[in-house]
Amino acid sequence: MAMKKSFFIFFLLIGFSVFSWGQKTISFLATDSLEVTADFYETFEESHKYMLMFHQAEYSRGEYSQIAARIIKLDMNCVAVDLRYGNEVNFINNETAMRAKQTNKPSFMIDCENDIIGAINYIYSIDSTAKIFLMGSSFSASLCLKIAKDRDDIQAVIAYSPGEFFGELNIGRYITGLTTPTYIGCPRSEYSYVSQLAAGIEAPKTVVFQPENADGQHGAKTLWWESDTCEEFWLSLLFFLKDFK
């Protein structure tokens, strides 16, 4: 109870305290050379931790405007990426998706893996000592889990509402044996399905979270201020992240 109370106080502090950080729009190349747009939220104090953030279908990097502003207070740089499968949210257009159409690049959900790996490569190009965390929403959450299974350099995966979006590629089977620390959050209405998808994960540090007070929202928008379960999801996420130095 004492730990929960202390973390609730910490939760309030990161919600309302004023921290120093800067934001800029950047671009980098996906692995198939498509130019990708992202918002880089950089801590003023040097940090080698990077949370790479990927939106859900038909959205943009705008899904993470509120979320990045809070995550950065945990001494983590944040990079919110426009994936090539998307449109607009929170008045921010998806520039990568528009560019993919203009250049006739493949732009199905699965093709966004090129953008995610491109983001990882970009971070290593500017910081060879980077500690990389992946945060995904809906279909991109599934891709983050897949990529973490393929690599041994991901510190942790935060996946909101992952699922089976890719036809013949079965994510549940693919991530069986995943040992990367994993946090999965979903609405109560998705919990049974998501738990089954995550059943093969073998990471000692694994969380599959559902809220108690309401159903919750699909994807990372469950962390938005207007979500009824915002505080529950944030508190659960902070407990997960507190051990990563």
C-alpha cells in the first residue's frame, strides 16, 4: 500500500511539474528509402534512453502529443513517428503517409516495419550508446512485438491493443519465446483476446494490464487525458518503467 501511495504521488508530480525539454520535427529514411517524418522530444539533460512511439491505423504522430510530453519527464527522449499507413489525428497530418502515396511506396500495415526499423537505425546514428524502447498502438504494437522478437537490443516493448492484423503472419505464434521485457495494455473488452496473443511471451518482466474502473480505449489513446482510464493506465505503466535506469 505504501509503494502504491508513493507511486501515486510520483504520478501526480510528473503530471503537473514543469520540466525542461525541447521539441523539433525531424526526418530519416525507412529501410526502403522512404522519407519518414517524426517529432523528436529531447531532454535538456543528457539521456541515452529513447522511447520510439508508433501510432494506430489512420492516425499520425499526433497520437503521442500528450503522451510524449509526460514520458519525457521520466528522463527519456521521445520520438513520435508518422508511419506510412495513416492519416491525421489531433490536427497533425501524417506526412509520411502522404509522401508514400506521392512516391508509390508500398503502404500496407506490414510495410510500416520498414519505418520502425528506420527509426531504430536513426537513433543509433545519432547515439551509438542508445537504450531503445518501443511503444506501439494497435497494429504498430504488434509490429513492435515482432521486431523485439527479431532483435536483442530493445530494452522493452510497450504495446497497446496488439492484435492479428497481417493475414498470414500470426503475431501470437511469431512472438512465442519473446524474452524482451514487455508491457501490454488493453481495454477490458480486449483482455481475453490479448492475453491469448501474449501467452507465448517468456520475458520474466511481462505485464498484461486491463483497467478496473471502465473499459478503456483501443490503442495508446487510452493514455489521453480525456480517457476514463487514463490514471489507471499511467500508474501501471510507471510501475513497469521504474526499474529501467
